[in-house]
Amino acid sequence: MSNLNQNTLLKPKQVAERLGVSITTLATWRCTKRYPLAYVKVGRLVRFRAGDVDAFEIARLQEVVANDR
């Protein structure tokens, strides 16, 4: 989503699709604080900043290291 401004607010559905999880899973992560995915709460609405979603993905990036032979 590099075409988005880092402060663009995303709906839970957009984030769920991007991460390949359900909206319910995102809600569970928020309530249990299982993963540190920052969010913005305005009244009952929940939104995620695009930059925070980027950072969340980068923090979970797993690099594959080839065996030296």
C-alpha cells in the first residue's frame, strides 16, 4: 500500500484483507493485546494508520537464511 499516506486511516476490513486474517481476529488481537498493532479509536469506530500496519508487517518479517555449504 505504498500509494497511501502513512497517516491514512484504514478500516478494519481493509487491514484484515491485507494481513489475511478475519475482522474478528483483529478485534481479538486488540482486546487481548496479543500483538502490538496500534489503532485509533474514535467513539466506537476503530481505524488503523497505514504506517502502523506497515511497521507491524516489517516487525514480523522473517528472513530465510540459506545454509552455507
